[in-house]
Amino acid sequence: MKLHIYSAFPKNPINLIIPLAKNDGLSENLAAIAERFHIPKTLLEDDFSAKAKTIQSIYSCKYNAKIFLLGLGKEPTFSTILQAFRKLSHQLGERLSANIGIDFLGSNLESSPNEVEAAINGLLLGSYDNGFYKTADTSSHPLTKETACVDIFIAGNASNILMAAKRGQAAAETQMSIMNLVDAPGNKATPEVLANWAVNSGKKYGYTVKVLDKAAIEEAGLHALLAVNRGSEYPPTFIIMEYKSAKEGEKRPSIGLVGKGVTFDTGGLSIKSSNNMHFMKSDMGGAAAVFGAMELTAKLQLPVHLVGIVPSTDNCVDGTSIKPGDVINSFSGKTIEVIDTDAEGRLILADGLNYMSRHFDTDVMLDLATLTGSCVRTFGYQAGGLMTNDDKLSTDLIASGEQTGERLWRLPLWDEYKKDIESDVADVRNFSGRPVGGAISAAKFLEVFTEDHAHWAHLDIAGVAFGSNGFSKMRSATGYGVRLLSHFIEHFRADE
Ligand code: BES
Ligand code: ZN
Ligand code: ZN
């Protein structure tokens, strides 16, 4: 998709979107729009109040053009602008043409680079279609056409605006690529497919990817990952990605990201009920967020050293599956009593986190995982759970979440919760056996494997990676994490 910036009103508007906030200046803007396009001002004022995510189509005889007024509500944020543009783009679909104009000159926004980034990001995300296995020719969004072109009409520094628009586009393309993985079912997005995604992305955007196959995983001693994989038809993969900015000289801060890559979670022998089991194709949402952050960081050439680790397997049922009560080994050497085979994410993350701690001494270490139903029951679909002992890290992550609309909310990690994972027979057990405080005791379990990393945070994204977002009939991928992580990475400064 091409992007153009213009500093004057379009001479021949065809498909023009005018974003409008609900503020005091609105009626003046509407009057100007009415005059410009020769339409009755009072009717326009009657029908359009700029309520967030409302769309008013108007047709101009003068230009033979379609104009869409897009409501953004009061004091629109990055997230409201993004969501409104996404809704417009999704809803209008084919009614948009491959040449779209966004008119900030006729708008009452500040016309900042940030707003432009949000608009382009949303416009493109609106073209996302998860019907990738449909055999009939499905209608395609005009923005997916090769000739697609977005013209931005705006005052101000054109090169800053173009850069912001390109960032919006770069983010959206990465987000849609990982949404594809999350939406893909367990028989399509296998551990090997995840690894191939990373290899291809690394080649394209310039970061290294090393994939450990089953033999290498055995050799390395990633026993907890192997234990979860025992019931599977597909071999596991352990994906290690590393991006170092080309910038010479000053030391770059280093960030380690570990993502849960369970390509399908049946629960194993502690099997899940079947009513919602199909949604467990999304149990690699943490891995997807890590992939997306790696790719976008490399695309934007952020001045950091970023390491990503994704342990991947599905969690299936077979004669060889691990059984409740089994004691397994782990990469760290600590033994684990498996009380519930459905608490598999924490097992593979134990190996991922411990590998990250021992092989890469990063300034900060984050893990992202669709880890617990408990977190979904606590926050619904509105926020991910954040658990860390580092107050500054917590503040920074929550702030990045607010900025990007990918929210986080903190839960405690007090040592009183340690009791929940004490085992009689092994070093630790993977479940308390009681249906209370589940998100926290899962984090306490992970903590055991972090080698006491002082700047570790766990993000439980079970409720936010996959949701009913109005863009599909069933729940689908949200792309959660890519923007949050890239914002965090961009603003991260290591302690002196
Ligand atoms: N993948 C699930 C968590 C999950 C639940 C993700 C709902 C998305 C939506 C995880 O592996 C799991 O099954 N967790 C169990 C743990 C329990 C057995 C200790 C849970 O939360 O019920
Ligand atoms: Zn599970
Ligand atoms: Zn799971």
C-alpha cells in the first residue's frame, strides 16, 4: 500500500474520510464541510454528533464523491482513533476504493503524527480477514489490492507525518501476520509452522533465528517442554530469536521476551470440556506477541538488543501423555510434580524462562502467556494481568499499555502464595489443586525458574489475546501485545 502526504485540500476527493472529535469546534467544522461539499448544514448537524465509532456517509454532487465522517467521541486517544478507523475500514469494506483519502485539514483533531499513526494502523487492520481456508472466492478488501493507496491531507511537517503513517502501516502488517497465526487451527499452525514463521520473518527483517528441533531439545535438556509434548503427534520446537540494532558505540539495553507457544491445548489427560475447547487454538497468543515484537522492532530498527524465546508444542492426549501425579525434570534441574496436565503453559515456560536467564543476561525479562482461566475471570477481556516484583517495570509496562490501548493491571506476587505450589515429593508442583488465586500461583510457579532475575515480569494475556471484537462471527485474534511491547521497547532505558 502506498502513502502520500498533501498539504492542501484534495481537488477531486473520491473516497474521503474526515475524522471528527466531539468538541466545541465541531459545529464550525460541520458548517465548513457542508459548504465545501454543497450539502445542507442543518441535516448534517442533525445526523452526526461525532460519537465515537459512528460513521456518517455523505455524497457530494459537486465532486461525485463519497465522504465518510468518522466520529471519535470526546478527547480521542490513540486507541479510540485506531478502533474507529478499524471499524470504518472493516464495515465499509468494498464500499471503499483502493484509493482512500484521509482529510485532517477538514478535521478538528490536532493532526499529530501519533494520530496519523493510529488512523493508518486502524484502517489497515480493518482489512484483516480470517477466512483463509475458504475455497470460494471471497470478497477482498480494497486495501489488500496491489494498487492500494492512501492520501493524507494534513498541515505540518510532511516527513514526520509520512514516517508516522509508515509506522502505522508497519505495525498493522506485523499485527495481521501474527493474528493469522493465532487464528490458525492446531492442525495448521503446528510448532514447526511457528518456527518457520520466525525463520522467514528473521530473514526478511534482519534478525537471527535458531530453531532447536526435537533432537536438539533432548540434547539441551529441555525436559519440561518434552514432557508436555509426549502426547503429541507433532514434534516440539524451541525457537530462539535475536535482534541487535546496527547502531555502533553506546551500549544498547537488552530485553528478553519469552512466549507460550502451545499450538493447541486439549488439557492433556486432565482434559478440558469440549464446549469451548476449539478456542484453545489460540493458546500460542503469547508466542505470537513475542514474534510480533521481534519483527516490528527489527522493522523499526529500534536501538536495542532483543532476544525472543518461544517453546512450542501442543498439549494432547495419548498413551504416552504425562499423567497427573507424574514427576518430571526441567531444564533448570528442578523437579516438578504435575498435579494437573492442563497447567502445561507454565511447564514449557519454566524451560523457556530458565534458558533465557542462563544463556542471555538481559536487563529485563518478560514472559507473555495465555496462562490461566483465573485471569480471564478476574479481568474479563479488558486487561492482561501483570505480575512482577519490580515497581518501576510495572509502572512502565502499565503506561505502555495505556498509551497503546493494550491494557495491563497488576496483581500481587507475595510470598504467601508460595504455599500453593509446594510439593511433598518434588521441588515444586504445577497446581495448588484449589480454584483460588490461580493467576498468581501460576506466576509464583514461573518465578521459581527465573534465577531470581531482578527485572522479570509475567503478563497473563489469556483474556485479551483472543476475543469478540465485532470483526468476526466467533472470537478471533486481537494482535494484543505487539503495540504494547514495541512501545515498551522503544521507551526502555536500563538502570545505570
Ligand atoms: N490455556 C489455558 C488457559 C486459558 C484459559 C487461556 C482460558 C485462554 C482462555 C491454560 O493452559 C489452562 O488450561 N490453565 C488452567 C490451569 C489450571 C488447571 C491450574 C486453568 O486456568 O484452568
Ligand atoms: Zn492448559
Ligand atoms: Zn494452555
